[in-house]
Amino acid sequence: MNALLTGLGVPLSIQEFFQTGELLFNYGGNFEEFTPCAHRIPTTRHLWIAGDHLSSQVIITHSAMEAIAYLTLNMHRYPLLKGITCVAIGNLPHDGQLNWIRSHFQKQKYTLVFGNELLGVLADIRVAAGLAGKKVTFRNHAGMIRICLNRICYQLPPNSLSLSVFEKTASIRTGCRTVKPKIFNSFLDQLKHDATQ
């Protein structure tokens, strides 16, 4: 049991699921570290993984702490933690990471848990496309987000952009579900806020 997580309201069952002791999470030699004063997330080609590899659902986030916060705030959705795997990719999605996830979790359902801001939406699109075996590129062009897929580019306004909007515009289905906190930029922000109330 970790005193910092307990203070944030993380139940013992979730701490046991993530095998938390020291809040130092290994991404194949790169580390995410969470302290009361700082949260460092690596930019890496490796992954951090927790849970059962034979699970029916894979939750993909940018950090281990975001996965912990998400599950803490959404325990009602996951009564059996045995049925999920959590994967953190770090600050930037990398093709090798997405190819590995796609090849190792072929029949599982994907839930994407990225930030509630433009970078989080772009991560949703990039990860979902990669898991579907497609590569996208982004560019900011005259106040619009230009997203190119299979040599076709789409220009979409950033304030209404989402994975769903992109899928409809590009006529593709990735099969990924996205979850965002309603008010905060991340579930970790929400968890920290709730702990102070």
C-alpha cells in the first residue's frame, strides 16, 4: 500500500492490481515517477503494462498514474479488475508501440484515456489509427488541424475535433472507445482535486 495513493483516495484493490509500492513505473528502462511535488512521464518507444495479458479490455493512457486515476474514478465500470490490461505509452505515441499493442491484443476492446484538450484528442486519433493499422500525420494549417491519412488530407476545426468526428470525416471505423473527464484535463487532475475537497 502506498500512502500517497491512499491520500488521493485510491482503493487498496486498485493499488494491489497495479502492485504499487514506490511510485516509479518502468517503461523498459525509462521511468515515470510520481511524487507529491512532481510527475515525470517519459518519452519512449517502450511501454508500461499492468494487468492480465488475456484480458478482454485494454485501457491505453499516456501514463501509469492516469490509468490508476481513471480506474479509481470509474470503478463502477470495472467490477472485475482481472478482465483488463492497462498500457501506458508515455508522452508521444510511437509506431512501434502501437504495432506491438495491435499484435499482442488482437481480440480485445480498446479504451483510450487521453487528456481533455487538443493534444489528448490528437493522441486519440493517432493511437486509434495506429491500432487499426493506419498512419496519420498532423499539421496546424491556418487555424485548422490538417490530418492526412492514406494520402488524403482533411482539415478540421480544433475546437470540435474528436476521434468520432475524424472517423466520420475520413469514413473509417477504428473500434476504439474514448473516455474523457467532464471538467478536468485528466483523470489524475480530477483525482487530485477530489482529494483536497
